[in-house]
Amino acid sequence: MNWFFLLLSLIVSLEILSRIKIYKNFNRVKNIFSNLISSLSDKKNSDAEKQQILFKFSLEIFKASVEFLLFFTILVIPFFIINYLISFYNYNILKLFLSLHGSILSLLFSIIYIYIRNKFAD
């Protein structure tokens, strides 16, 4: 029965992952870093301008980091909610998920689920 609840939690988390476009955030951070490096290595900018550029980009990186943290929190919440709901029946999916056997099963199930989902989505 633990396996069923683990798979249910994985499905919910994978659906959340598919709905939230985190890849855009990764690309945005990558662009911020490339712009930051090019701006700081430019010899035409004075030190005062470089400080302003560094401050502006560091705020953008901080915002992206907070978004990553929020995304990770949202992704993990289904595991805790389902674990709390089934804890009354002496099931513990977090213990299963954190074990080697459960992690391997979760990885395999996630790959299979994403493959099947993409097959039917097309």
C-alpha cells in the first residue's frame, strides 16, 4: 500500500512540474549570468557603473533563487500532505521514498510516467 501512495505523490508532483515552467527560469538565470559577465568584463564601464550593474543583476538572481525555492517547496508538498493523511493508517511514504529501493522505484516510475504521458499527449 505504501507503493500506491508513493506513486500517487509522484504523479501529483510530476503534474505540478509539467504545469510550472521552471525551464524558463533556468534560461533567465543563465542569461543574467552571461550579461553580468559581459558587463563586468567590459573595460568601458567605470567602477561605479559596474557596482550598479552588479547590484541590479544580483537582485535579479536573488528573485530567481526565491522562485526556485518556492518551486521546490510546491513540488515537495504533495509528499508531505499524502504522508500526513495516510499516517493515521501507519503508512509512511517518506521513509520509503528516502530509501534506496524507493528512490530507484520513484525514478523508474517517473521516467515511465513521463514517457507514457508524452505518448498520449501527442
